Amino acid sequence: DSGVTQTPKHLITATGQRVTLRCSPRSGDLSVYWYQQSLDQGLQFLIQYYNGEERAKGNILERFSAQQFPDLHSELNLSSLELGDSALYFCASSVGLAYGYTFGSGTRLTVV
Amino acid sequence: GIQVEQSPPDLILQEGANSTLRCNFSDSVNNLQWFHQNPWGQLINLFYIPSGTKQNGRLSATTVATERYSLLYISSSQTTDSGVYFCAVGSSNTGKLIFGQGTTLQVKP
């Protein structure tokens, strides 16, 4: 157990639907990162939160949004899902900026 | 943005062999990490090494920041070392990382 908890582990949903992925960072970590891993694109940075505030944004689609709550857990919302959104979604946390990451075990999303 | 290139893309070893994986990056960085993704998909942090040399058991890593490369050494490889090794770099004040495409390692018994 890495200390970063992601739920659910697997999710199968239909095109057009909306899902929410949840991440609880390691105790004491203030920074949360979301990454998408697909076969053709590799590991792509989506968005980062630091102590409740959005800190950096990658090539995140407008259909995707995220937030970090006061207890520091984070949620990634994916809406109007398409087949191409099928991927592994990872959350990572770190103590601060430019520190080592700890990854969660990921959520495997399948859109059918 | 920063480009990250890893080599070789694929590597097959016999158990007990040594190997060196390379990561080249195109710009100055303040963050460099090596990860191992095991066959079950878990991403494990091996090293946080923006510069210098570190060792952890059979693994060691060296980053020469001025020449924009990092090396990961695996000695006496074991079948459990199989998986994909990623190098990831960052250069901003955010902690965001750019990942390379990875080196897929297969260790045969």
C-alpha cells in the first residue's frame, strides 16, 4: 500500500455518461497530481492541486474537471465520455513542489 | 516544452545480468524521477534524483544535469525487475512531470 488511495479500481461505463474518480493523498502530502495513461499517448499530465488551489494544468479536455477539498482529497470528473477516454487514470501526491511522487494504484476506465 | 527520450525502448535480459537505461532531456530541470511500472500496472517511485548519484540495493541512478541526461543501473537482474521503467522530468515551480515513453524490460529466468 503506497498510502495514496484511489477509488474505484475499475469502472465500466457507456459513452455519454459522467464519472467521478477519487483520490486520497498520502498523509502529510499537500500536492495532488492527475495523470492519464493510454497505449498511444503514454503518461500524460492532466492537472495539479496544491493545498486546495489549482497549481498547474496540462492538456486536460474541457469535458474533464477536478477539485481538491479542504481535507486534501481530490476528485476528477469526466463527462460526456467517449470511447477514446478509456485509459488508466493515476493520482499521485507529494509533500510539496519538486519532491518525489507517490502514485496510487490507478482507476481503469473502460467506456463502451 | 521539455522533451524526454529514453533508450533503449525494449530490453531482454537473462536473470543475473546487468543493464543501463538512459534518459535524455532537452532543457534544464529541477526535478527528475525514475519509476518502475510492474506487470500489474503499479507505478513505484525508484529515485528522486535531479542531480548526483543515489543507490538503493541493486539499483542506482546518476543524473548529470549539466549534460542533460540520467542513467539507471540495474545489477544482478531478477525476474521481478520486469516491467516498464519511466524517467520523468520537471522544470517549473509546480512539480508537474513530463514522462518519457519508457523502457520495457523483460528478465528471463
